[in-house]
Amino acid sequence: MSTSLALLFAQKTWSDTELLDALDALAAAPPTQPGVDVASALHAATRTFNHIHVVDRIFQAHWMGQPHGYAATNTPETPTLAELRSQVLSVDRWYEDQVAQSSAQQLSEALSFQFTDGDSGRMSREEILLHVITHGAYHRGNVGQVLKSLSVAPPRDLFTRYLHTTQPSRRTGSGGG
């Protein structure tokens, strides 16, 4: 098991949960701003989050050597936030389990697969994990920008914030930086 990967996937689950919480709060109590279509913005944010999830599922299938069944990197229909939450957190837990169970040798194993556009690909299991982490972080930032456009402060999706929130003793350590 890679401790660094384990921390990154724990942070992913934490970040996904915080952002889904923010979207739920927005849906429950949308701000009223003249000229701002909150429903469209919330739909765009949900579509983007669904894209993250679909790509996570596609690479999950690559990891397992199974067909993913997706023709694109998003679904034609947009799930509800409740459906999306359930699916996202289930896949997040799956990735955390894979990281916990994988040896360095397993992580270095190269897998061949086909992208949704039909092109072939080959990545190590570790590279798949790194792609899932960076892809999700990038698009959570897109969702955060949608929230900002509605004057809603997005959760701070920072690794340092995750560490200090989940391990408060790190704030009392000595040293510079």
C-alpha cells in the first residue's frame, strides 16, 4: 500500500463529500440574484460532477479489465444530487480499498484498455490512480467556479486543509513553512 496514495484518495472522498454538501445546500436554499439562473448553474455543476464520476467509473472498469459500457465521458441524463452522492461515494470507497490492498508490484502493472473515443491506451495501475486524482481535482475546481458565480463560497479543496481538518495535531507541530 502507498501511504501517499491512501491520503490522496481519502482526501478525494472528503473533498467530494464537502462539494456535494455545498451543492445540496445550494439546491435547498438557492440564492436570489437578479439575472442569475441558479437552476441552470446548479445543473451545470451537477453535470460536471457527474463527468468526474463517469470518468472514475471508466477507469475503475479499466482497472478491473472489464468493459465500462460508456460511449462518452458523461451520461445523457443528469442524475439527481442524491443519486450522484450515493454513486460517487461508493466508487470513492472502492478506490480507497484498491489503494489499501495494492502492493507496489501491483501498482506498477501496466493495463491496456480502450478510451471512449476508440483509441487504445496503456497505463500502470498507479498512473490510473494518479489520473483519477488529478482529473477529479481539476473538475471539482470547475464546480467551485460555478458556485463562485452564484456568490457561494465553495469548499476549500486543499490537501493541507484536509490534513489539518482530519489530523488537527498537525497544526500544533513546530517548524517553519
